[in-house]
Amino acid sequence: MLLKSRVARINEFGSPSVIKIEEEMVNAPGSGEIRIKHTVAGLNFIDVYQRKGLLKALTGEPPMTLGMEASGVVESVGDGVVDFKEGDRVSHCMNRGAYSDFMVVSEKRVVKLPDAISDEVAAASTLQGLTAQYLLHASWELKPGETVLVQAAAGGVGLFLCQWARHIGATVLGTVSTK
């Protein structure tokens, strides 16, 4: 079943004034996909960079719907989806088009939210949290007693890195731009 969704779209690069609210039809989820009804969208620097046209090599040319991170509720599931059901609270990131009422996303690019995490916290932290996880466990497996230098320690990813590294038992050194 098709649904009507409001989206924040740009038809040209530029200032915030180029963002227009438009309507589009959203398909039913296909095999391995879920359709999410967004409750909160996160705002990240990548969204601003896309609007300004600073990431053309990655994003292409307008028109495009903005937003790379959001949380919400599973509205419907496609064939073969077993880990999610209608009504599940979820979050996702790095899926362009999150500034929308509804969005279809691969189930592999979505995480289920525990009750203890609000939609607002999830939409503001999924991208930064997954980035910190990747840096501390995939790029380098940080171990207790090691020392780590965190650049931009007061930023979103930096805050996650400092707290997580400290929790692991590392000595954390951080840099910031101002006192």
C-alpha cells in the first residue's frame, strides 16, 4: 500500500531557504525491508554539507530528500523480515531521506530500541554512537590500560569516545577548540 509522506527536499544547493516541504508517495516495503513512521529526525553536519552541495561526489545532484538519521515505529514489514514487527521502536542512520514522515529502509540498516532509550535520544545519537563503536572496536580494539587521544572531544562522536574509552579502562586525552 502506498502512503503519502511529507519530506524536506532540496531542488538546488544553498542556504536553509532552499529546503521545501513537499509530498511524495512512499512504497510498501519490499523483501527484507521495513517501512518506518518517523517520530524524530536527527540533525547532523552531514545534512548541512549535503544541503550546501559540499558532498556532491557522495550524494549526487538535487533533487534530494535530506536527513541521515531518525527514529520511529515500524509501520509495516516486507516479505522475509523476521527481526522486526509492526509497532517496534527503531532507529537508523546513514540512510538519506530521514527528514520524512515515512521511509522504507533495509532491515539490515535498522536497530531496535530498548524501552530505556527515548526516540529523541536515539535520533540524536545513533550515528555518533555507531561511529564510536566502530572506532573503538573495529578500527582498533581498545584495551584497558591503553591511552587514546580523542580529537574534538567535546563534539558528538568525541563525547561518546571519551566516555566509552574511559569505561573500557583506557586513559583518555582529549583536544577541544576552546577553553
